[in-house]
Amino acid sequence: MTSKPLPPHGSLSRHKWHGCKCRTCYDGYNEWQRQHHAAKRGNTYNKLVDAEPVRQHILQLQAAGISTTKLAKHLGYHPANITSFVRPPGVGRPRKRRTNPETAARILAVTTADIIPGTIDATGTRRRIQALAAIGWPLVRLGPIIGIHPGWVDDLLKKEVTSGQTAHSVRLAFERLGNSSPERHGVSKASAKRARRRAASLRWAPPKYWARFPDAIDDPHFTPEYGLSKADLLAEEATFLVTVAGLTRTEAAIRLGKDRTYVDRVLGPRGPQSALGTAA
């Protein structure tokens, strides 16, 4: 059984409820006491404010790739203090609707630039650029929008990792342009047509496809099936069953409800069967 991580040092709960007596926790507790008594003297104690702006800000940070855990760590809060703004903390416990002004001000003051990581996986960045190309955006036109040299956009499609700031800029461009027509932004019809043609030949999925899988665009383990015919999907499944799952060609054919000749035709006479040495 795994235990939940303790709140960070300096937080009220770490000192008050978990008994930590380190200097950081004492200083944090003393600061809380000063603010607590100052609020009482100023008659602002317990005057709560609407938490909806805080919730929306947290959702925007999440959309930019900043998790509630990262935000909580940045602010020195327990993660539950942040997630309770977004979703109910438990059965029978509603999502936080009001909060104290100090907490609201601290969360609202956080920007993506404060927490964006140095480098991250580039899967989502590549897919967002490809999606914009699929609706007609030439890559060179995306450069100024993203904030990089136009010639570097194509290079992003070849990278396995990218900077957090670049990923954030591409995400913003995707959200801004994903439902727009390039021609209405000054892109010529010929350029838009060339971009769409290239994207179609490479089976780059458009924004509407990714809208069906909102959590998958950044997932490197998710394989998009956009542009694949039923025959293509069956062929990929046959290849997976033989090369990865380790089934024989006969077993793969039975699993797919096909004849053995179908699997042979997909994999070829000198395909994975001979490489694995396991086919019947």
C-alpha cells in the first residue's frame, strides 16, 4: 500500500497536521499567523471571493501543459488544494466554489512562463503543426505566428524533444488557428491547396480528428489511424499480431477472421515470419 506524499515544507498543513518542526515550516506557520491576524484586524477575515476565475485560470494552465501537481509545487500548496478548484475532492464533497482572496491572488498571478519546463517530448508539437498544415496552413506561414524562423518549422517535425516555450507557442497557435480558414488570413488558395495536398499524402490528421481524442494528441503511445482504410487497419493489425504479439501467421489469420493467404499477402513471403522463426 502506497502512502500519499506529505505536503511541502513551509505549508501550513505540513507543520500543523504533520508535526514538522523544521525552520522552513516554522517560518511558513509564522507567516500564516501574521496574515491571519492582520486579516482579522482589517476586518477581511473569512471574506471569501468567487473561485470561478481561479478555476478557469487553472484550466488554462492545464491546457498549456502545466499539471495541478506542478502548480501546487510551484506555490507550495498540497496538490489537493489546487485540484479542489477543478473537480470535487471526493464523494459527497463539492468542487470549491469560493476561496480566500490571498489564495486567489497567488494562483491568478502564476503564468505559464513561471513553470514551463526546459525540454519536453515533441509529439504534441509535431501533431499540432501537422494538423494546421492539414487544413491548409503552409509551414512557413506558421513560423511568425509561433515566434520562430519560418524555415525552422519543418525542423520541428523531425525533433523528438523541443523546448517547453516552443511547445507552448505551438499549442497557442493551434488553439487560435485550428478552426480558421488560412485563406481568410491572407494565405493564397494555391499555397493552402499545396499544404493540404502534402498533409493528405502523409496522412496528417486535422484538428477535427484530434478533437475526438483530446487527451491523445500529446501521447507518444497513441497511434493515429486517420486516413487509413479498413484494409490498411487490418494489415497493421496483422503485422502487430505477428511481429509484436508473437502469433504465427495462421493464428493471426484466425484472430482476424481471415484466410492464411491474406496474412501472407500482407506480410510478404520473406516478412516477419522468417525473421521471428515462429510462424506455422
